[in-house]
Amino acid sequence: MREALFYDKLEGGRVHCTLCALDCRIRSGGRGACGVRVNHEGTLYTLVDDRVVARHIDPIEKKPLFHFLPDHTSYSIGTVGCNFRCLHCQNFSISQEPRLGARAAKGREPAVVCPSLEDLQAAVPGQWVTPAGLVEDALATGCRSIAYTYNEPTIFYELALDTARLARDAGLANVFVTNGAITAAPLERIAPVLDAANIDLKNFDPAAHQRMTGAALAPVLDSIHRYHRLGIWIEVTTLVVPGYNDAEDQLRALAGFLSDLDPDIPWHVTRFHPTYRLRDRPATPVETLRRAREIGREAGLRFVYTGNVPGEDGENTCCPACGAELIRRFGLGVRWNRLDGGRCPKCRTEIPGVFDR
Ligand code: SF4
């Protein structure tokens, strides 16, 4: 059982976790909002430092990262738990597992008055892993990076940090797929070994963001700035949900924020399909995504991609200077890549991102 990083001890056995913007104060015997950090007698422990519940080899395009070593496979891992409560979570069975599992067990099993730390950790689903074993597997399967994904990687920070350091030594890149709620100090600590991140920006209206995710918007915006300032390659994804963030002013606000920060940040506007607690909403009309792409480009963004709609022009990369098509994609696959050392072969414009140069 591993003591957590980034927390302070308070009076009366309480602790204050400072790892993410949820900023939990946790009484002895309690857990943080993520469900996987537990206060045991005044010390905060992580329950997910040695187990993953999902492990797959994915194309990097699935994260999505389109300007980060295109067409490579990424060894992708995730645990249970999340600090957000998104009503439209596509991975809710693992992200909300600590909460859903506890609810399902309630009333069926005799109450455990004071479970030991070992019992708590044993109840966490997943395969036992070590950072060295993960890196070894990633290398053996020919992956070029490790992606910390599926649930929020901040909440399995200790496992991610140790693995990322070993991965970097072994020549692998490290990628976060994140909701952006990590605080400054942990991000600064992992930044030297973190190569890229796809950050979700779900809404630009604070009240709507809180309603849909259970978390505040402002720390996410701060975090996007921080990732960028630290020199980590970032791409941003907005899942466009009908009736939630598909209004023109919403999309303009999102695009304007990114464009003001850096017009070279790729923005992915992706299609929503009914899921979890939003099964009553329709899938996003393709026309809405096309309009969102136009809005992004009108705001000055040079790379705006539509996602979850295979076959759309919006998933290809074009040179912002001469318009030449540089990377043709279909869904999560790359059909061809004409980049020449990261440059347009026609007009020699350098394309922002991380490419084999
Ligand atoms: S990681 Fe975030 S949600 Fe989890 S205990 Fe810490 S502050 Fe709370």
C-alpha cells in the first residue's frame, strides 16, 4: 500500500489532497471524490498504484492526437475511478466504478465497520502491474508511447509518474488523455517526462460545465495554459453534445479561448453518441460538427478536426499555407502521410507538432 503524493495532514486526522482541483478534505476512514484515495488514520493512500483495469494497444489517433508521431501504436492503460462525474462519460463503467460498485454492494453485504487498507485495495478491480512490467510490455509490443487514458490519469498519478520515468529512460514517449484538472505542482513534477496531452474542454459556460461534469471550469482553463507553458504538446477535444455545448456562441467561446492561447493547437470537435446518463439525447448531427469546424477556423485555429465521423474531410491534415493535403485519415487509421520531415512537401511550411524530422 503506497502513501499518496501531494497532500497535507490536517487536525483531527483529516487530510487535504492537493493533487487535483477537486481539493478534497477527507476525514479519517473517508475517500476523495475520485474514490481511489483513502485517508487511513490520518495518512492518505492511493488504492491504484499497482493495478490497471484496462490495457490495450491503440493507434495514437484514438486519443486523439493527430500531430504527435502520427500512425504509431500507443500502449494504453487506465484504472478505475475519476475526479469528474460526466453525465456523458463513455467509460463510466470504469471511471465511476468506485461509486457504482459501492452503491451496488449496499444492502447486499454485511457492513464492514473498519476495513483494513489491504481489504480496500483488494476490492479494487484490475490486474496487478508494476511500472517496469508496463514498460517492458510496451516495448515488446512495438509501441512508441505509453498513454495514460480511459479514466483520468491524475488520479493514478503515482503509477503514471513512476511508469513515465522508466518509459522515458527506455526511449518511449508518454501521453496523458486528461480532463485537465491536475494542479500546478504535480503537473510540473511530471512535465519533464510528459511529451503530449489531449485535454478535454467540455464547455465554456461555468454553470453548464459544473452541471455536466461535477467540476469547475476555471481550473481546466488554467491547466491548459500551464501544459502549454511547460512545453508539453497539447491538442484539445470538445465532445459536441446537442443542447449542451452546440450553440454557436458556445463554440465561438471555446475556439476563441484556444486561438488566443495558440492558433496552432489542434482542436478536435467530436461526435456524441447517447450514453450513460444522456441516453435520451440524439447523436450530434454531422452538420453541427462541420459548422463547429468552420467556427474554429473563423476564430483563427489552423487545425480543426471532426471526430467520430469516419470519411469526413475534417479528419485530414492540410497545410495551412498552401492547402496541400498532408495526412489522409479514415477513422482511427492513417491512409497516407506525405509530411517530409514535419514539413509540407509542396511549400516547405513547417507543421506544428511532434513529427519524425
Ligand atoms: S485526486 Fe482530486 S478527487 Fe481525488 S482525493 Fe485528491 S483532490 Fe480529491
